[in-house]
Amino acid sequence: MNSKVRIEIDAETAEQLNAQAEARGISVSDLVAELVGGDMLLAPDLDAMRAAGEGAWSKEALAEDARIIAEVERTREAVPWEDVKTWMESWGTAKELPPPKPRKV
């Protein structure tokens, strides 16, 4: 038997949870259960691609990801997220930055 428990969250978070649950056609309760259960939350079309091993989940894409990870581990060079974020935030501005270069991390 499932008993109901109330959890307090702010209005903005509640709106986001409601919107995500509605977009996926599930209840907020089910969405939260997936979040705490560690299930991957993907849009249905992406979830279908993952299940079929297509796109980013193809053998070729996964092999390329593994190659890149091995290269980063070998060289200890990468582009930190903060550098990428700063670069992306400059897009479309008068002071657009060049793409960041890998560095020792």
C-alpha cells in the first residue's frame, strides 16, 4: 500500500516538476521516484534511441567517447566546463570569445 507524504518545495521547483512530469506523461510522484532511483531522464525520442543503440548510443559513438576519455586520461588535457560555459555565454555578444583550448587539468 502506497501512503501519501507531503514534501515542501518552493513554487518554482514545483512548476518545473509539474512541467517535466506532464511533458513525459507521468505523475510528479513517478518523476520524483525516477530521479531518486537514478533512472536516466530522457525525452521519449531520445530514450528510444538509447534503447535501440542509435545516435549518441551507437557502438561507434560509444567507442569514440571511450577513445576521447582514454586520451584525456593519458594526456591529462581537457577543456574544463567553466571555460566552455564562459565561451558559450559569449555567443551572440559583441565580445564573442574564441573556442577554449584544452589544457592540463
